[in-house]
Amino acid sequence: MSSEVARALPGAVLFACNFNQVRSPMAEALLKQLAGDRIYVDSCGLRRPAPVHDEVADEDVPAGVDALARIVMAEAGCELARHRPKTFADLEDSSFDLVVSLTPEAQHRAVELARGRAADLEYWPTHDPTLAEGSREVRLEAYRQVRDTLARRIAERFGALRPTPIDLRPPGAL
């Protein structure tokens, strides 16, 4: 990657949605898969998801990433099991070069976050797959569509991260 392209890439990217359980963790994992450690990537939501009841411990525990999101991201080689949903207030650092909002509500909050800072804002309206109804397979397909749409957007936006193919043929060889 040339130094000119490297300068054009943001150093830190934040993806934001409503609960940080589906869309923004998907986008975070996809960009991390593409960028490795070349870009700091994080995600958050506007609100903390409702706790879930742990039958074994017989207590409410913080909700994690949506189960169907974990399944479709595993299909793409991304592990979301350790992701813990967080809000804008939970962020350890708010110094992002680029904030990508995936919902209208998150876009409003991103504008507030970026006010007075040198952060770029982008709005990528992204369908909420949790609204899909039907069989498990129908619902999984809705999640796959969101995953694939985000992957395409990320590839388009951060395409300079793709490694340049190396031609290993000796000079003059066909």
C-alpha cells in the first residue's frame, strides 16, 4: 500500500446503530477482518439492550450479540461471541476519524459526537434484520443480506486496504 493511500485511510472508525447487537458489530467485525490492525475499529449503540434472563444462574445478565448475527458472521469467518454491546457513553475513546451511522437515530447522535471535532460522518442506511418474520431460514437470509450489504459497502469505502496481488512469475514468463 502506498503512503499516499495509507494517508487517505482513517486511523479510527466507529460504526453506530441502535443497540450494538446486530448491524454495528457486523460492520465492526467485517472491517477488522479486512483491515487487521491497520485501522482502529469499534462500534456502539444508542441504548443498552434489555438484559436477558440466565436460567442457570436464575438472574438477569447483560444481553450479548444477537444469536442470528453470530451465526451469519461465523459463516463469513468473523467471531462475535466475545462482543459486548456498548453505548456511546461506554466508549473508551471518542477520537474517531470516521463515524459511520447505520440508523437515522444513530446519525443524530453521531452529529453530536462529531461537533467541534475533525471527524468525518457517513450515513449508511441499513435494514434491521430483526424485523424479518418467518422460518429460521427466512430470518437467517435477512441477516445474510445485511451482512453482505455491509461487506460490499466496506469493500467500496475501504477498498484501498485490499492487498495488491503479487506476481511471482519470473520476468518475461507468461
